[in-house]
Amino acid sequence: MTRPDRYESIVHSYQDAYAKDPVVLKFINRALEYLPPKANILDSGCGTGNPVSMALSDAGHKVKGIDISPSMIAMSKENVPLGTFDVADMRTYRHPTEQPLDAIFNIRALFGKYREDIEGIIQNWGTWLQSNGLLCMVVLAADDYDPAKIVRSLDADGHAVTVTRKFMGKEGLNTLFSRAGWRNILAQNGFEIVDERMEIFVPPPEVDSDDAPQFCFIAQKL
């Protein structure tokens, strides 16, 4: 049975609202400075391919994108004709071992996943990246989130909370790591943060979504 594509009805409004996020655009420009020429890159949770895969491809890098939404992948193929895009769930995706990666990008694409899912995903990424490879991420950190929307306080180790978040008109539960939690999980998988900052993106009112205090970081595989 084919899984319903819950993004099909919002793919265009999502692109209109989020492709011009100035926080992400600045982060992409910073990340480009760290990449080697003609890097092999996985864009995990690529969405419409705009702006991340598009900017990477335009800069001469080889981009492979995956997303769980067929409609998002269809738009990625239109937006980034030189990229390769497949429908896949990042929780179960396995990258071909004969295609070593120089960088992995994951931009606001971990929402709706449990803590153990996120930990497994990061572990996989750590095995796919070459030594000195880069993990480039934009996430929401628990430290910056509205306390009124935290529905379950920090886990026993103090690294994660459960929050409610409104996205494209719908409320959903999400796991957010604290900054300390991110440093811990990254260190466990052989990463060290080399660039980080937090900036807030306010989505346009027509998409009825919560403000996004975005923790943007680049981590290097040691």
C-alpha cells in the first residue's frame, strides 16, 4: 500500500515560504566556504531542493537528495536538474558504500521523529562521511524554544525535550535536543562543531507556522 504524501497539498506554499529563509541562505553561503571542490553531498530531507540542493549544485558539487515525500522529490528534480533525487525515509535509507560522502546537509528535516530515530540517523551519517567530512545542519534547539510549548521536560540525561510545533497550519509533537545534547550526540559519533550560530526565522503569516529559532551548525568528522 502506498504511503499517503502529506506534503502534496502544501509543496508549493512550503517552497514559497521557506526557500527564501534568510537564516538558511546565509548558512548555505557559510557552508560553501568549508566544502572541497566538486564535493559529493547527500541532502537528507531535501524537500523541494530549493534552496539547499540548488545552491550546492550551482556551486559545482555533486548532489544526491532524499525525501519521504514524492511531491517534494518531483519538485527537486525540476529545481535541480543536475542532481539525483530519490524517495526515501532517512530513518531506513542506506547510502551506497561505493559512494563516499564529503558532506551531508540536513536542514530543518528532523521534525516528527523520535529521539531514538534521530540518534540512529546521526550514527549512520557518521559512518558514511569520509574523514574530515562535514555535517551541515539547521535544527531547533530546546534552549531557544518557547517554554510554553514544551510538553515533556528534559529526558533523564538532560539532553532532549518534547514540544508542540505548528507547521503549515497543523500542530505536531517534536523531539528537540538541547545544544549540549547535540554536542554529546555529535561527539559520540566522531564529530566536532566548527561553526555555529542561532538566528530566528519568522515564516510569512499565510503559512500559519511557528517562529523558528534556528540553531545552525557545521560539524567535522574527526
